[in-house]
Amino acid sequence: MKQPEDLGRIHLKSTDRLNLKRSIYSVRILVDYARKFNIPAEILLYGSTLSTSDLADPEVFITPEEELKIFRRAILLIPDPKLGLEIGRLHNASAMSRVAIPAMFCETALDAFRIMFKYIDLTQTYCQYELIVKDDLAILSCKELIVFGDLRRFLCERDLASNYILSCTALGAPFILKGITLTYARPEYASAYQDMFNCPITFNTDKFQVIFDKKYLTARLPLANALTREIYEKECKRTYALLHEKKSTLDKIQQELLIPQAESLCFDKLARRLNMSSRTLRRHLSAEGISFKNLSNEIRKKKALDLLASTSLPIEKIATELGYQNVANFYHAFKAWTGTTPGSYRKTNP
């Protein structure tokens, strides 16, 4: 096996992960946690395509857009500022079994990282990860795949706590960290970070990173067993193949338009994101009887209705997220879609 000095860095291969549906495990964890605050599942799932019976079926998958909508609703309804950390704690080996269990039976932590990276599409993350070895340190660097916006703290906390709990479980001992850097402001409950991670933590940085001693990478894991790992990895392969079944061009376009972006996608940029030429994309749209303009307007309408109903974002912010250069244009479009104003719609759809 290569030593860390020879590695330099391990990173994820490029995937279309944002075009893939996602396991309902994360939503199920949120629903169970919400019950502690007497919030019924039906309330948390309101406005989504999920029913409460779906939560008992591990083969049910949802789109990233729908999952993010449920996250926003949970943040709005659950009165716990530490929600991301608490949900991350619950993303343990049993909740992440498809990937976490085969990783736990790897020979070393480095092998476990490799298997987690290989099947990253089966996890709940919206980050791209890179493992860098420098001198005596190993640095797990995380990059946002979408514009996290108002979900940044929740999503980062969830990934951070989840990865830490899984690492401790795999090691069979506390995972001693050298430091953590985070890209958002220091929250008022920052002491909870110290209680959980027990290391220096820096907020308001330009990178989301977890730093630890590189010796962890070559330490033998207590449950190392090649045969057991192979048995559980077969389930990873099966589910991974299921997720990557061919999708229609319409499915892919809708997913791209629904995922939060730093700026609105024009036709040419959309074609590049789908790894095809503008001419090829036009041909596919024509074959499926789709108008890009009409589809874009429908997606904007759907996103506007969802954001107004499930978040407390200011209307000006929603207009910006939808790609409108000024609020007046958004009001005009919204009135054409619904016959009412954004403010009126929000009042009648709390």
C-alpha cells in the first residue's frame, strides 16, 4: 500500500451527482428528530411528494431539490439552533449503512476514505471532498457543489458532525483533530462545537477543512476484514448502479434548473453543464417536445412558490436567487403566474 507521503492528494472523480436522486435516510432522521418537538411528519413533509409511508421504505429516493426544500422547512419549524450538529450526530453508521459499513471493515482509514469517495453518490453530502497530505498533517477539504446560501450552516454542520461520528466509530476510539476551519460566522452556541470536536475551530474562513494527524491514515482499523468488506460492498455496487440508471434529457434539465446556482443558467451554460453542445441539446429538446423558455419559466415559478412557502427569505432575496435583476420584474412575472403578489401568496401559504 502506498504511504501517505506518496499520495499527495485523493479527490473525487467528476460525477453528475446533482442529477441523481437521493436516499430518504436524511429526511427520515429529520422527521424523527422533529417529533421531539411535537412536529408531526405530515407537517414537515407538507408540500413535498413524500408521504409518511414512504419513510419506511429504504428504496424510496427523492430529488436534491425536494430534499433541500424539506431541509428549509425543518430549519423554519424546529426550534433548535444546533439542528445541523444534532442531525449530523444521528447520521451514524446505521443511518449511512450502504457506505459506512463496508468502510468500517477496510484495512486502514486510508482505504476507508477511498471507498467513501468511490461511492460518494450514495451519501447525503452536497460537498465535493479532497484528502490532502502535507508534512505530518492530513487535510480533508470540502467544496460546495451548489450555492448553499441560507442552508450553509446546516449542511456544513451536518457533514462535519456525521463525518466525525463515523470516524470515531470506525477507529473504535475518539478521533483527535488538529483543527477545523468553517466558512460561516461563529454561532452563539459555538461551545457545542468544542464539546463535540475538542479542537481549535476557526469561523469565517474561505475554506471548509478538517485537519488531523496523517498517522491515522495508515492505522489498522479494529474491524478490518476483507471478506466482510466485500460482502457489504456488493450492496454499495447494487444501489450505485440503480442510482445511475439513464435519465431523460428533460429529467437532467429540470434538475439543473432546480438546484441553486450562483447565477441563472442560460441555454449555452446549461448545455456545458450537461456535457453536450448547444446544438445537441436543442436536438434533444426538440425530440422530447420541450421549449427551453417555457420550461425555465415553469421551474422559476415552482422555485418561487417553494421559497415563499417554506422559507422566511426576503422577497428581494428570492427575486435575486431566481435570476431577476430587479424586484419589479419578479412581481410582474409572479402576478402573471398566480394572479396575486408574492407577499399575498406567502400570507395565505404559511
